[in-house]
Amino acid sequence: MSKPVIAIIGGTGQEGTGLALRWAHAGYQVIIGSRQAERAEATAAELNEILDTDTINGLENSQAAAQAEICVLTVVSKVHASAVESLKDALQGKLVVDATARVIFPQAAPPGPPSAGRIAQDILGEGATVVTAFQNVPAKALRENLGQLVQSDVLICGDEMEAVERVIALTEDAGMRGLYAGGLDNGYVVEGITALLITMNKHYKGHGTVQIAGLKQ
């Protein structure tokens, strides 16, 4: 079976480009989305050069969403809700993977409920299915050693298990272990882990990630 086309909305940042590299390396067609088409095109050209491929394209966000089956949100947290609202029509009928981790700065505090994924699902309504993932993965790790596994588990939250399983498969294709972590409302807890990691990595001057022990798969 052919692989679905993936659009990475707000995909010119470190996390978006890291995911794009990994999925393109795994054989997916990837579309980088940006508010500025020129910026998306330039980023796609840079990534294609790294991989020596032509499977990554760049488009304005709404056009990227319209041409993909799966849309991954890697937008800045402060514009999360407004970005989803602006793309509401383009995201209908899509599997939306929300990678937003809302962290309250400068104290790097965790957010309260509702989760970013629940906010997105409420805006989009029943016409789209939202699953949260990738909030705790260091962007730098995604861009390194593309042929090797990333030493970070991905905690995945969603209300529809079929959609969750699809995101787990995407996660594995990107070189990570995906783990179901409950319904969409659990997502704010996963976002909070990002706040903890920021604090701990700053204190210990490290690059700690999330890895879950003791599970049988």
C-alpha cells in the first residue's frame, strides 16, 4: 500500500524539519507548510538537499493541508488556537497530529487542562480527528543519525484507537517507539512533562528525554 502524504503545518522550525527528514527518509511524501509559501519552499529545498531526494515540497499552510491525508501541527504554542481556527476548513477530513506543548514561560511551568489536542478538536469539530504526539521529543535528536532510532518514547493521546494506531505506526517509521497514553484529555499531562524536561535539562545541563520501562508490547 502507498504511504499517505504528510503535511507539517508550521513546518519550518526545528521540530517540523526534523520530523520531515525522518518521514521522507522512510519513504513518505512530505509537504512543509508555512504562512509564507516562499519560506516553505526554501526549507523544502534545504531538506531535499540533505537527503538527496525530491519528495519534500513546500506550500502555504492551507494548501499544504489540502493536499495531505495527515496533517502534523508544529506551530508555536502561543498561536496554536488561532492557527487551527484559520485552517479549520482545510483540516476537515484529515487526521491531525497535534505536537503542541504549551509551556508557561519564564518559569517553564506546565499548563492546565484542556489539552492542546482537545482545544484543536473542539475548534475543528467532528470533521477531523485529532491525536496528540511528539511533545516531548528533542528537536535536535530528530535531525541526527537518521538511520538510527531516537532514544525517546512518544506518548500518544487520542479518543479514537484506529487513529492512535496510525500515529503509532508513523512514530515507528520515524525511528521512535509510540505508546498509547490515554484519551485526548490526558494530553495536557504529556505537555507538562515537556515543562519538567526543560527544567531538568537546564538544571543538569543535559538532554534528557522520556523513556518508559516495564511495558510489554
